[in-house]
Amino acid sequence: MGSDSVLPELDVNARATRFRERRSRLERHLDASNLVLIGIRRGGVPLARRIGYWLERLDGTLPPLGHVDITLYRDDAATAMPNPRIGPSSVPVTLDQRVVILVDDVLYTGRTIRAALDALLDYGRPKRIELAVLVDRGGREFPIQPDYVVRTVEVAPDERVDVHTKGEFTNVDAVPLSSPTIPPPSSVQ
């Protein structure tokens, strides 16, 4: 079984127009002084940067950008990862009483988001945490839903969703679980 393109040549910047047009949802964030964008390593980091860029164009202020590595917060860390590769987390400001938009590329079971929420609380007690994802593929095991989503897709349980970004375009493919994983390009190691 080959790769089925779920979102071929998705121009994420064109999708940002929808994000901007929904000003009523964004108006609460136009004062970026209290907003922090946190990408989940690895796929959420470039998306958090793009959202920061869009918000800066709306408000003229770039909110603080950070990222979290959830490796040690995973509920299967002891069994699924005998030799985990732990990456750095970087949260540039305290999260106390701030609005955090947590960003990831694909939302599936909710376990990654649960781990990221645990990681965020090590950096303070946010006023509110919202979730932004590129793709919601369903299949939740935890009661977690995105506040902002670009596309909701149906993907078979025996497939995964791979996100590949090149320039302004993002390809999202549904591929069999047996296919090798290609890690997303990232400047965050």
C-alpha cells in the first residue's frame, strides 16, 4: 500500500487567511503581551513559528515562542523507549497567568497533548491553554479537542499521518504503519 496524500501541496499561508478571517476567535489574542506560543517538538515547532508570524502581522508584536520535548512525560516512556532521545525544551518566559497556545502537527489519541500539558506546568500556571493543530485525524483515547484546526481527516487505524514541510507548502500523507518514518526537518534538535 502506497502513500495517500491527505493534503497535497497545502499552502499553509493560504490557510492562514482563514485563521485571520476568523478574527472573532483571534481578537482575544490581538494583545500579544500575554500570549505565548509553544510548539511540541518536533512537528509543532515550525507551525508555532508560522502562527507567530501570522499573529505578528495582525498585531505588530511577535509573541514569545518556545518548544517542549515531551519524551519524559509520555505515559509509555518506560516501556516504549528503552533508550530515549531527549531533546531540549525552551520556554522563554514564565507561563504564570499567560495564555498559551500549544501547537502540534497531528492530533491523534491525545496522549502527546496530555504529556505536553504536564511538561508546560513545570514552567508555571497558565491562565489558559489552547490547542492548535494542522491535522486532526480523530481516534482519541483522551478527552482532548483542538481549539484551532486546519483540517480534520479520516485515516485508517493501521495508518499514520506524516507531515512534510518545504518552503510555504506542507504535504500531509496517510501511510501504512509498516512504512519507515521520515522525521520532519527541524532546526530544533
